[in-house]
Amino acid sequence: MSNIKNILLYCLKQLNGERTIYSIYHLLNGKKSSQTLQDAHLFSLKRYFRILEPLTRDAFDEIFNHLLEKKLVEACGEQRFLLTSAGEDYLLNHAQPYYVNGWRYQPFTLIVWERLSLLVQVTSNFTFQETKYIPIQKNVEVHNWLKGFLKSTSVPKAELGKSLFFELVQILEHARDVNPEVLIFRLTGYKQIGRTSSQIAKELELDSIQYHLEFINAIHCLLHFVESEPARFKVLSSLFTNLDHKDTLTLSARKTLVLLNQGFTTEEIAGIRNLKISTIEDHLVEFALNVKDFSINSFVDEEIQLMILGISRQESTRQLKVIRNHIKTASYFQIRLVLAKYGDRQWN
Amino acid sequence: MNKHFGYKTFKTGQKEVISSLLGGNHTIAMLPTGTGKSLCYQLPAYCLDGQILIISPLLSLMQDQVEQLMKFGEKRVIALNSFLDAEKRGYVLRNLKQYKYIFVSPEMLSMPIIMKKLQALTVSLFVVDEAHCISQWGYDFRPEYSKLGDYRKQLGNPLTLALTATATKKVREDIIQSLDLQKFTKIESTIDRPNIAFYIEEVTNYYDKQSRLIELVRKLQKPGIIYFSSKKIAEQMASLLADKGITRAMAYHGGLDQEQRILIQQQFIHGQLDIICATSAFGMGVNKENIRFIVHYHMPMQIESYLQEIGRAGRDGEDSVAILLYARGDDQLPIQLAEGELPSEQQIDWLFSYFPKEEILIDHFLDMNQHLREDGGFSEVQWRIIQDFIKKSLKFTNLEQAKQRLKDFVNARLKVKKDNIHYLKKWIESKSCRRELILNYFEDELVLEKIQNCCDVCGIQLEQYQAAEDFHSHPDNAKMWKDYLANILLNRELR
């Protein structure tokens, strides 16, 4: 079983002392700041983005102090740490959660869970020909999705229970390092009410944050299997329909994007929105990270782009200051933009 | 009736209320908790043209009633409240005519656009749920409820049904006056629930209370509910009971997320839990027939809510018991809670010192300066009281006068609350029949026949509420995840 200490160690290794430990906290928490979004890319930590939303700062500190006490990490600057050789060993001997992919799945993990939970309850009551029951999920959007699914599915109603059962079993029996109990016992069916997260955590002797990680891993596992072979999972692939992807941009950035697409310049947008230019620049960096086909060529000459990437590789760093010292003609904004757009690709 | 609502017979008072309404009479009905008040407007709806408008004070209550109606296949139901998103709201308001049951919060009714839409309909029945919230004397006074009489007039004085839980005579008179009902039928079924015995037990201190509770939970026939005034203690006790393997217990309170609350409530209803350690947040929508006991670990705030809580026991008519554990000094906690619900004099003085002296709209000032809430340490409830008060009294030009009125209002509320607590304490310490005192309080008629299992004063044996043998929780049958899944999806055991 993977654990949170292990994720922290992995993140610290990736950061390589170039960011403070709290950048990890923001990453796991899913803070929607340009800095955090950018770090997730630069240090190849996207899969851990937003996977521990309920993690409090105190709990984070506690886990981190534990790493310190066990001498798995050592300080290399203010709030900056590197792995000790014991830390490296620990990391090698403990697996990372296999399916967790926060960047890709976290925007709709909750809604997929709510859909699955309602789908199973409704299907179960179909199977037992019960029409009177209280739906366990209250989200109106989820109810509407279910109505749409029942209308459009090609699976006959009588077969639904069986199909759903075999699809879930197919995935969970072949999944690597997933405990199906964290997910299955939460499901409600005919005359069987699911357990709460805290009840299962207690039964499995997990603390709540560890349970959360296991649960996220299980849902991401379903998503992973369904996404790679949708034809094989006719019922479960419906969980994916009409999902909203707009979530990956911050609200403010979305407004900026609209104006940018209308042809306004950075300065003009700052003026219209009554924001600082640096804020608009943060948004542009977000677009470089998230918006497919977003071109940075109008903000940085291609020649400078190549230079920045060259230096970054040569010096093995994503620290802006180091790069800037080599290329005085590039602004910090331009360096960030280039690293956001290509940094990730070049390094993996 | 069975077809639409799944009931075969009427419960106390229902038939009388329904006949009165069908006879075209405004009706005020006080029915005991757990007697299916909502049927009183659901059934007449089938005989009345036009819409049934139901005013409900709590979003969760509204949501629950909508769900209950939908459960029996009624689709023409809508709840107009802040849950409705803007897009859906536009659609709903344009197509209001297609709904039969319209639930609405008093805040929504105060919006001119909503009122205009409602005026275009034929409201054939105006239902005020939880009507005791109208009265200042009630324990659950809601200032926004006091305008319902106006709204009713704006809708052309439709046929009206005021439903109230246990309320004193004073409160009932307030309801009638506030709704401006000239002629009306009063249906007051007795609040007495003869199958629920009262049992007050005095313990010497906190530790004794805890061990006594464990002993009771061990012995009493389950399922049961234990009420607490504190989330934290409810949690602690639930863990204690579950960890010691005494019983399948869970805590339920407003601090849990919605999914957990629904699951725990449903687990209890489906017999997967024996005990709920609850705060007053628990109870709504819990239609469970066979609850055998209610224990109050802390002293309740007033007799009305106490009756409502113990009224959840024995809906199947079988013998049940309401136990209140009392230690000297227990009245301190409810007094503290009551004080905490209202802004203090110091807080009011502090706030008014920030108000601009020129004549401007104070409510606008409050909206613009929300930080004052945090700075002055106002709780949500306290802040709401202030806002309501300010909104109602825009005409003040004299700030000093306004301040004094607010203080008077707060003091009056506090007095009502303290009187309630004081009365409850007297009831606990009294040596007369518990049932008789309560019936007197509500000016209910005394039952002539003496109830056999009445109360601890008249003499009852707790032993008779014990489980026949030591209670053993049934282990959940499916231990393996695959079996569990097969059980719910395949209608057969997977071999």
C-alpha cells in the first residue's frame, strides 16, 4: 500500500531543493495559483495535483516532521529540503500509488463518484424491482445525468446489474495495488446502505487522509481502465459523458482568455480588468500550461525560446534566476512562459 | 391514499383536518409529532384545482418533503429556494403552472418577482408549515415568518392551513392573529403519546452519567436515539459505544458532510445501526417506526423541542421510553447556549459605534461592511438577528433609539428562552406526574384513564424496556467486497 510519506518524498526529490516544502502542500491541496500550476508542470508532479484536498496544514506539518525525525530528509535552505540516502532508499522500497492522476482526473473525480454511487443504487433497485427508495446522492446534475444515461444506454435494463457487476469486477480484480473495499463498501443498493468513508477507514485501520488517498486511487483506477478501453466497459464508460473540463483554468484566467482571443494586448487587458500586468502575465503562463495550441510566439521570440531551453538543460535547473543570469535579454515572464510551454516536454 | 402515499389508514387528526379543508374552512391544526402532517395537504390536493403553496422555514425540511412526494411518483413538485440555480429558476418561473405543489421559503416570498408569478396562479391552498415559527413566544421564532399574513393577503386570502407542532395556547393565538384568519376551524389532537413513558433519572456527576448511559445502552431494547447538546460529546460517546463493542453506534450532527449524514440516517432506518448519538440536527425525515427509546444526555432547551425529539419513539404504537439523565447544575449548559444564540449588549454597543451618524440606509451599510461580523465576533445566528432587525426598522432616524429597541428585543428573546429552561428544570425537579404537567402546560385535556406505564413519578419499571436477552449485533453478512457487490447487483449469492 502506498502512503503519504512516500508521496512527500517523491515530491521533494522532484523539487530538488528548488522550491519550499509548502509548494508541495499547495500542490497536494490543489491550490489554483499560477505558481502551483506551473510547478506541477515544471517538476513533473502533475499526477499529484489536488489529490489530497482535505489535507490540513497541521496534518502536512506532522507528516513532514516525521520525515525529519526519521532522518529521511535534510535541510538545504530555508524551508527547502533534500532526500538523505535513507530517504532515497525508502523511496525505492515503497511504491507510489499506481493510478493516481490528479491533473487528469481530479477535476471530475467527485462527480464520477456521485454518478457511480447513484448508478449502482438505481441499478440495484431495478434488479430487485423496487421503485420506492430515497436516492443517496442529492446533486441534481447527477440525477439528470442518470436520466440521460437510462434513456440512451444500449444495455437492456434487465442486464444492467450484471453488466455493471462484471465491469467493476473485471477492473478491480486486475487492478494493481488497489484495495476494492475502500470503494465497494461505500456503495448503496437495495436494502443495503453503504458505509461512510469514516466507517471504512476505521475498519481498515486507516487515518482519514490515508483513506482518502486509497479512495482517490481506486476511482482513478476505474477511470484509467475505462478510458483506455471504453468499448469493453459499456456501462462504466457512461460515467465519462458530458464532463466539464473548464475547471483546469482559474476563473480569472478564463476571463482574460476571452479578452485575449478578442485581440486585446496584455496591457489593454490589464487596463480593462483593472488588474496588474503581472497578474495578466500569470494568466498567460496558465494558458501555456493548460490551453492546447496556445502559442507563445507573440510574447517571446523563437530564438530566445531556444536559448532559454538550452540554458535550462545545460544548467539542469528551473530556477529563473540562474537562467536569467545567462540571458539578460529575456524577462522573467518570458522565461516562465517558455518553461511552462516546453519545460515539461524537454525534461521527460 | 394507499396508491399515492403508501398508507392504508389515517392517523390521529388527519381525517379531521382534511374534511375541514375540503369543506372550505381555514384550518389550524396542531398534531403530535410523527403523525404525518404533510398528508393533510397532500391528500386534499387531489380534490382542489390550482396550486398548493407550502411555506416552509427550513431548506432541509423542504427538500425532505419534496423527496417524500417524489418517492411516490409525484413529479409536479418544485421547491423555490436558494438551491435552485439561476438557469433552472428562470425555467421554473416561466412554467410555474405545470407544478401542483410549490414549496417556498419565506425569503423567496418577499421577492416581488416571485410574488408576481405566484399571483398569476390560482393558489387553492396556502399551507404554513411549522406555523409556530410565527410567534415571538415560540421557541423557534423566525422574524421572516411574521410577514406571512401580508403575503397571504397579496395572494387574495386563499384557503389556509396552518400546521404546527406542539405549541402553547399563546403561540396558537399568535398564529391566528398573524395570518389574520377571521373564521377558522381548530383541530387540536392531543399531544399525548400514551405508549411513550417518561423517565427522569438523577445522577450525581458527569462520570456517573457516562457510565449510567453505557449501562442503559447495554440493556435497553434497541434501536434508540441519544440526544446531546454538543457535537463533540456526541462523537466521543458514539466512538466509546462502538469501540467497546457495546453496540453499532454512529454520531450524527451538522458538522458532517451531506453524504455522511444521508448514509448514517439511512443505515439507521435500515437497521444497520442500533444507536444514533445525535444533536438536534437529527430527526427530520427519519420515518422509522420501531425506535424503542430516546435518551437525553443533556438538558433540552424547552419542552416543545423535547417533545418533538421523544416523539420519534414508538411510532408503531409499541411501548417505548424517554429517559432524561439529569445532574445538578445541568441547566447551565442550555442557558449558555441560549445566550450564545443572541448578540450581547456589548456586541450591540460595539456595532452601533461603527454606524455612520448621517442618515443613510443602515442595512446597506451592513451589507457593505461584512467584516464587522467577524471583527465583532458575531456568530451566524447572531448576525442574522441583527440583519433582520435592521431590515425591519429602516425608518429609524435616531440611532440611540434603534439601539435600545434592538437591546429590548434581544432581552425579550432571552427572557423567553430562560423561562423555557426554567420551566423545564421545574418539571424535572417536580414530584408530580410528568405527563400531567406537560398536558397542563399545553392546556390539553387530561386523559381520564390512568396510563399504565406513565412516568417515573407514577412508577414504572425500566426493566420492562430491556431487550429480552443480551443484544448481539448482527454481523454484516458480506465480508468480501465481491460478495457485497454481487448481493446488491445480482439478486443472488455469487458462488
